[in-house]
Amino acid sequence: MLQIAALSDIHGNFGALLAVWRDLERHDLSTGPVLNAGDNVCYGENPEETVQFLRSRNNIFSAVPRARKLLQEKVGPVSA
């Protein structure tokens, strides 16, 4: 069964992003598709580190509009 993780509303909080990523690793979800719903750097203290981390991963996909396409490719038709 395909499992897809999701990230959202990181807001430049690099420490929290790392904690969530470690949790994904513990649950064996960090190597599969990870959808990113946005709000990555606004308001936070570590926007540069956050962007560098997200860009360094080749399995993080922008959720809009590619999420729909990715989900359709992996699991079939997705309703709006």
C-alpha cells in the first residue's frame, strides 16, 4: 500500500520541520512521496535553512497542482 506524507504551514520553523522529518523517518515515510501544501517560510526565524532542507529532498512535491497528478498516477482518479 502506498503511503504519502504531507507537510504544511512550516513558516520557517526549521526546528519543527526537522522534528516532523525525524518522525517521518521513524515511521518509514521519509523516502516515499511527501506532499508540501505550502506556507514554507513566512514569519519564521529560519527561512533559509527551511528552503535549503526542502530543496535538498528529491521526494517532496508541491501539493498544488501536482498533488492531484501524483495521486492519480499512484492511486487512480482523485475527486476534487
